[in-house]
Amino acid sequence: MELNLKEGTLQLEKEHLFDMAARVNKKRAFLFVSKVLGKHMPVHPLKPLLVSGLLAMAYAKEQTGKTPPHQDDVVEALKTNDHVKLTEAYAALKKEKLSAVNEPIVIGFAETATALGHGVYDVIEGASYIHTTREQLLDLDPSLVFEEEHSHATDQLCYADDALLRTDRPIVLVDDEVTTGRTNMNIIRDLHAKHPRSSYTILSILDWRTEEHEEAMLQLQEELGVNITSLSLLKGQMMFRGTTLDEPAYSYEIAAQEKRPELSFHSLQSFFKQVPYSLSHAVNPAGHSPYIHETGRFGLSAADTDAIDQAAAEAGLKLQRERKGKQTLCLGTGELMYVPMRLAAHMGEGVLFHSTTRSPIHPVEKEGYAVQNGFAFLSPEDARIQHYVYNIPKDQYDDVFLFFEKKVSQEALMPLIHLFAERHVKHVHIVTLSDEVKVNG
């Protein structure tokens, strides 16, 4: 792999943003594993929120021509793991909303950028938010359908209310990485065919498009008669030589353990609004229980941010009181990243955050490689879906908080319970945001 870094804004270098790993995917052999996203690597829970803030600042500056306040403080905090600096920088970021002249509709891409997009929306004055999803719902037709061509799971759906999209408000598309730009072009085409408007902006941490890819975006801009702006924290080009890893060359198996960690179950249902949609073709009971409103899967308006802040603070403090030691892991699941991340940020020092994923990555136990270990299990919420979790070392955590949107059975949790036992975690907290409720229909 050869990288040619053309420009890095805000004095952020690649060492601050990512490491590399091999991907089990016929379409792409490698993965840029983010050090700031909270997906495959554990991070301080405020780091992803500060990265979202930087992307929002880039958008605000492009719209107004003014450098937002606190930008330098956010950048410097991101380069550290200092809890006090990160907390102060996030407080400054949240103190006053960024003015972007207009009130954009922010769309975050599932699954990796659900939290990244949410964090962008959260700090822009008057913004609305929706994230795409791979969940297929019963009795609810998606308002957008498009393809993410290089991904392990390619179909992307969007369940935004048509009233939200049936406007001329500018669209801001948020992803962790733009490689070819095709995913963005696919959603812009679908959006523009249904709800045309004049302005689209693409925000990403990394932008690896070639001149040919950029030319294709310019052609789309001309074809549709719109303005498409791309902004990123790091831009460059890459060249890969070699073969793809089509089949796993690593055992992700989780062995059953005789000794199990102590289990606690915590419902946070009272802090969140239940949304009574259920999975289509769900094969286990969790699929029939409600989602919650606060994730953004069904759309959020500017008025929702204060309520989410309050729920995160109150529920996070409740969970802080349940901690059993000094080193705690908060683990989101799949698309559920933003809410657990916000809760983790209120749980005190010594807390790290990351998430399970659908992406198969090849682990190698060597210094400097981004994914040291990995484990596979069926999603406790939907047993049709294979999930993975990476970078959980032995003897690292006193306890783990495992977050689910829906209530899950203990039987479905057993592979993860065995995993944490094998990793020498003494206490596991199962946290659900929505309890099982009978859904009409």
C-alpha cells in the first residue's frame, strides 16, 4: 500500500487519525482503521464527538468564511488522551451552536458514520439529522434506497419522513472515508430524482479520491445543475498492489468458558422515546421490540438536541454509579454508536468506547497493526446477522457495558458472555435502551 498525502488540514496527520489493517473483502483488500471514530479501536468517548465537531466547523467555515471559535483547542485535545483537555474542549464545542447561514439536513452513513453524522448535526444551528440503515423494517417503506458498492453489506436504506426531504434545504452527507465517491453519487442521484435542491456537501475524515473520481463528481454536478462541495480533514491518494483476502485466514471462534463474569441488566427505557417499528423477518424476539427515537434512524430536528443532552447526562450518571472498577469498556452494537458514546462520556475517567461491526477484518498480533484480535458472533438482536468485535485485550477491563437498542435474551448473549470471560472481564453490564413491548400489527 502506497499513500500520497496531499493535504492535511488543521495540523492533523495520519498518525493522529488511522492505522492500517487487511480486510476480508473481494472488492477491497485493506481498511483504514480510525483512531478517532470509536468503531474498531477503543477510544476516549469524546474523541469521535470532537472529530464530528471539526467536520461541522469545516462546513460552517465554508458557508460563512469565518473560522469557528475553539477550533485550535479541539484539534489539540484530539491529539491527546487527556480526560480533562478532552472534556473542556467538548464543553467549549457544545456551548454555542455553529452558524452555517442555512439549516442543513445532515445524513450519516451506516454503519460506521451513524455517530459521526449525529455529532455534526448536534453542533450546527437549526440542523436536522437522519442516518441511513441496513435494517429492513416491517410495514415501513424506505424513502431512499442506494448502494454502497465497496462495502461488505451494500444495501443502504433511509427511513426519513418525506416531509423532511421534500424541501430545498442543503444536504450534508457525512462518512468516515470517501474512497471513490460512488456511494455519495448514488445517494445524490436518488435524492435529486425525488427531492431536487441546489446544494450538496460531502464531509469526511479521509478523502482518497483520484482525479478521475473527482472528475466524475464534477460531471454529476453539471448533469444535475447543482453545487457539490467536498470537505475532509485529510486528503490524498493511495495505490494498492497485491491480492485481496477473499476468505478469513483467522479463527474468530469464541470458545465456551466454564467460569462466567458476573452479569447485571440495566434498562434505560425511561430516558428515551420508544418508536414502534419492528424488523421484517426477525428470527428472535428482540426484532419485534421498538427502536428509540434518539438514534436518528427516523429523523431528528433541531429541537431534539437539548432532550438528547439531558437524557445522556442523566442516564450516563446512572450507569457511572454501576461501575465496578477503574478501567471500563463501553461497547456499542452495530449502528448503535452515538447514544452509548454520549452515555460513556458521562461515566467518568478510565472509560473507553468502541463498537461491534458487520465488517470482517483480518487480525494480526503485531505492533503497529490496527487490529490485534477479533471475534465473531450472531447479533443478539437479529440472529441472521454476523457481527464482529475487535481489539479486546486480556486483563484490560474491570467491567464492560454492552449496549443494545432492544431488549435481548440471555441465551442470545452467551457468545459475548463467553468472550468477556475469556478476556478475563469480571463484570458485564447489559444495557438496553428499549424494553420488549408488543408492537401493533
